[in-house]
Amino acid sequence: MSFDVAPHVAYVFILVFSRIGTMVMLMPALGEVSVSARVRLTFAVVLSVLMLPLVENAYAPMSSNMGGVSWAIISEIFVGLFVGGAARLIMSALQVAGTVIAFQTGLAFAQNVDPTQGVQSALFGSFLSILSVTMIFATDLHFLLIGAIRDSYVLFKPGEVLPLGDFVEMAVATVGGAFQLGVQIAAPFLVFGLIFYLALGILAKLMPQVQIFFVAMPANILLGFALFAVLMGALVTWFLTFFEQTMGRFLA
């Protein structure tokens, strides 16, 4: 049994897969390192097949020279890198927050492999990343990622000149927003650390015969975990709100 595929359809599928496959491999929740590469590849292929009839007419006929074909593929990959990379940058807010929280609670040297990033990070950062990815699926925000893939064909139409200036502006805004969010998430722990160590300094002056810092570390960790447990819901809510607002920029 054989299948005859028109050259134009095969050409368009390659372009669609170049864009969507790149996005899927980078986007949070959909393209995590902990997810098998085979699963991500299968999802990208299926999504490309489903998207093909919707965007087929947006592509110009196949160029007669190899240079034109290569440039079309590179352009699609670049759009995928931008949209997927911008979405991935959102997760960096949790790494910033987790690192600051770990320093303030005395757990800076407690590192483990973050399954969502594939790199070593502070325990709090890894936990926040896993929890946030779970909540993205639980609150149906992953549909925003699929919507961003769909609407990328409206914002960045195939064959048009890539808006590099807009790319840079949006990337800078995303990085700045992620860093700002990371500091905001960690702000209660910065205040906690300031008050805690100020109190230790006062106690050390009032009772110099007592080994204050001998009991400070367990107390710091215990109070840090207690504060994290109290604020955990609010911290994740802040992140999900930022995630929704940022991904909303990619919806037409």
C-alpha cells in the first residue's frame, strides 16, 4: 500500500513541523526535559498534521532553488525558537526565586537536578518548577501554549520579513518581567532573612556567652520551611498570573 503526497503538501508540512517542533521542544509543560524525546517528537508531529490544513494556504509555493527552501525553513525555525524560548524564559523566574529563598533559609548548598530544566538548582527552585508545571496543567493554562502555536501564524505570517526589532523588545520585556517576578516571589524571604539575622545579632550582643549561631541554623531552616508552607499558594498564584499575562501576548 502506497501513499501519494503532493510535493507542495510535503513542503508545507516540513515548514509547519519546523516551527511547531521547535516550539514544542522549548515550551514549558509541553517540552520538559523529563518528558521522553520520543513523546515530544510524536506530539509535535501530530500537532503539525492537525495544523497543516489550517495554515496550508498561508504558505507560498515551493521555491525553485535550494536557497529559497533553506531560508523558508530557517525562518520557521527562528519563529519557533522565539516563541518557545520566550515561554521557556518564564520558568527562569522560579529559578531566581528559588535561589534567593535558598540563600535566606540556609539551604544554598542543597542542590539537586531540576527535572523541568535539566540542570542543578536550589531545592526550592526545583520544587516551585515542578509544582508550577503541575498547576499549569491543572488550571488548563497549557491551552495557552497551544493557542500561541496556532496564533503564531497570525502574528508571524510565513514568508514575511521577520520583525527582529519586535523580537528583541519582547525578549527583553520577558526577561525583565521574569526577573522582577522572581524577586517579588522571594521578597517575603528577604524580609524574613533581614529580621532573623538582625535578631541574632542583637541576641549575640545581649548574651555573648550563648552560642547563638549554633542554634541559628536549625531555627533558620525550620522557620524558612514554615514561611514557605504558608506562602506557597500565593507564590504559585503570582507565577500563574504572570504566565497567563506573558503568554497572552502571543495570542492574536
